[in-house]
Amino acid sequence: MNALLSIRPKYVEEMVKGNKRYEFRKSIFKKDVDKVWIYATSPTKKIVGTFVIGKILKDTPDNLWKKFNGLSGMREQDFFDYYSGIKEGFALELKYLKLFEVPIDPKIVFPNFIPPQSFYYFDDTLIKAVGTIEHGEHNYF
């Protein structure tokens, strides 16, 4: 199964720099996800790459910050603002990050595309479309 995950462009950049090795979420996938496709939100509004999930850890925001702040790519205030009022959160370990040389316009692949609030599942439509688009990719880790 594949998932399309909305991530702010500044955090995609932190992934590329190696500063962000964990993605933090308030809720997590209910299905097994093999690959995550990264949708960089406004102003980028493109599918910019993929990663594979390593470990998924569930804990309180305080404990997640203690464990992963050096690998979060986030300021402490932003982290705790994100988790405000939340008792448990998730840390997704990023593995095999790949960014496309030419980001993909999601409206080419999904004609009625609406960016996911958090994430959504999809079939092999995107994978097949990527095979027909000359996009190239760079491996980061």
C-alpha cells in the first residue's frame, strides 16, 4: 500500500539536509504502508519524492521530543504547538529518502486532486504515472 503525506516544504528541506530523520504525526496509518509519497504543501504544491518508513514509535509528545529532538528538523516551540492538546503522538523513522529532480504535478496523475489534510492511501496509479514521467531522482539516505 502507498500513502501520500502532506509535508511543509521547510520540513522537506530539513529532510534533505539530514536534520529531519523522523516525521511526527498525531495519527498514523491503519493499513500497512510500503512507501510514502511526499506532497510538499503550498507554495510548492507538488509530489517531490518518496521515503520508506523504518520504525514507528508511539509516545507522549514530551517523550518523543526527548528522544528525537536532534533528529526532528523542528524548533521546540513548533513541535509542541503541533502537539498542543494531544496526549500521544507518533514518530515515523525516515528511510531511503528519494527526491525527484522534477517534482510531479499531482493534477496530472489525479485529475480531481485535493491535497490530503494529513495523508491518504492510493493504489498504483501514481507509480504507473511516475514511470511515464521523466523525473529522475536523488537518493539522500
